[in-house]
Amino acid sequence: QWQLVESGGGLVQPGGSLRLSCVASGLNSDGFAVGWFRRAPGKERGGIACISINGLNTNYAGSVKGRFTVSGDNAKNTVYLQMNSLKPEDTAVYYCAAASHFSIDYCSVGESWYHSWGQGTQVTVSS
């Protein structure tokens, strides 16, 4: 059974930075893509970033492009989301999820592709 655990959330001032981590366990050796999603208060969950199985390709939603960076460390089974220039509208619960159906060099932030989810970590951007 796949398990993903997010960490690194917290309270940060506008303009600040945070790095979220997503540690995966129980996953098969064929590899998986990882997506990051968030649910802001009163809004539906939406995809913001992903990294392909081989780690060479990423995709971002327009709202975070240029500010957020997703990266992976295969040796640690960990994917990171570096978030810079944070804004109050980035306040949300952030989730990571795994998908095994993409080709090794592609990923999408479409939620329907992902089948294993973490429990989420809260990020609050406020002064």
C-alpha cells in the first residue's frame, strides 16, 4: 500500500519562503510521478505542480509558475516543493499525490490521474 506524508507547512509572512516535503513509501520500483495540490479556504482542491517519473520534467499552474519549484530526491523517496515570494492567496492545505500511469518523462496537474494521497499540510501566509 502506497503512503505519502507531507511536512514543512506553517505560518509565513508575505514574501517569505517555505519548503514542503513529501515522503513516499510502499511504492513499486516502476516509479511514479508526484503532484502537488492545494485547497484554499472555501475553494476546491486544485493542482499546482508536478514532477515526472524520471525527474526531468515538471509542470506548474499559472498561479505559481516562477515562484514555486518542484524537485525530487530518489535516494530519499522524497519530493520537495520550494515556495518563494509567498502571497496571502497561497494560504491553503497542501497535498502531494502519486501517479503511476504517466510516461516516464511527463506529468500533469490534473487531479484524476493521481491515486495515492497524503494527509495534507497547512500553509498560512499572513502578516
